[in-house]
Amino acid sequence: MANGSSTAPASGSAEFSQPAYDKQKILLSTDPGHFSLVRALHLADFITELNGLCGILSIFSSLRYCIDPTSRFNLWIALALLPLGLFFDAMDGKVARWRKKSSMMGQELDSLADLISFGVAPAAVAFSIGIRSTVDHVMLAFFVLCGLTRLARFNVTTAVIPKDKSGKASYFEGTPIPTSLGLDAIMAYWISQDWILDNLPLGAWFEGTAFELHPIALLFVVHGCLMTSKTIHIPKP
């Protein structure tokens, strides 16, 4: 998980992570083989890739629903893949600590996978259920960019955030991006109640104008602000 996973080098685990980190860095920078990148990946990195895969498939499922909205099967698949992505997001750190292998590559992969699964994919679901006006697009883009910025901040500040003996960060700075699963749960409820497309809760404001928006899209704006907050510190379990 890019919000404190030990797939990234941490001072508390330097005694076992540095050799693996150095080996991976050498493989990535000097090995000329066609598949040197694959050979450089650790088991935890492949698990992180599965998180990203869940997000990508969720986006595709949302697009398939937009093409054929007569069946909601693809919409439910799009939502179901996101908690599965969270499972892989949690497992990669556990595997990295179990195998005592961590890397900067793992940290970057983790952040990118999280952005797809917990940033872009939820926004794609929101679009598919009818949050589609121009102003809606701006608000959804704001949400994704907040997630991007939050993950970049984590990568920059991870070395200075207090850690426990295992090398895990003691707290989250701002709400972690996987908390967007709360928005997914809300959208799942709307779908179950048939509150989508023309039946979205609270309807549309300024309908027919350039400023048309669905007020429920503000949930994504609020969530984006919480992710980028500097003052919110959430203790890690």
C-alpha cells in the first residue's frame, strides 16, 4: 500500500531491505536483457500489479456499461473489482515484509496502482452512472488529481514520517486514497435503489446551462480535499 507499505525502503527495515534494493537497482540500470525488468521485480511487486489490474478491468467494465446500459452486470463488476484491488494492496506489503525485500520500484508501482484502482476507477464508475456534465468532469478530475498529489507527497515524505519497529509509517497524512471505497459503497447503494442516470439523488442543478452539475459530485471534491490535507493524521492500525 503506497500509504505506508514496506514495499518502500524504510529506515526501520534497512538491515534487510538494502541488499535487495541494491540488487534490483543494478538489474534495472545495467542488465541489457529484453526481460531484465521482469527479472528485477519481487513477488510483492507482482502482487501490486494485480492491484493495478483490478483497477484497469474496473475501468473497462464501466466503459462497457456506458456502451450497453441495459444490463448492470458490468457496473457491478466494476465496483466489485475495487475491494479486490484493496486486498492485493494490503497483501503486497505483507509479502514484502515476509520475504524481507523492499524497493523503490515497489513504492512507485504501489502508488501508480493505487491511483488507477482508487482514483481513476471510482471516477469512471461515477461517470458511468450519470455524473457526466462538464462541471461534473471538472470535479471528478479534481478528485483524481488530489489522489495523484497525495500519493506523490507520500513518496517524497515517506522517509521522514515516524515509523514503528517494522518500518511501517505510524500514521496517514491526509486520508489514504483507498478510502475512496467509501464512495464506491455509496454508489453501489444508489445502483441498488435505481438512483442512477436520470434518477441521481438531488438531480441536476442549472440544467441546460454551461454550469449544469450534479451536486452529489461534490462528495468527490470533499474526498479529494481530505486526501490532500496536511493537518489530518490518521493513526495506522
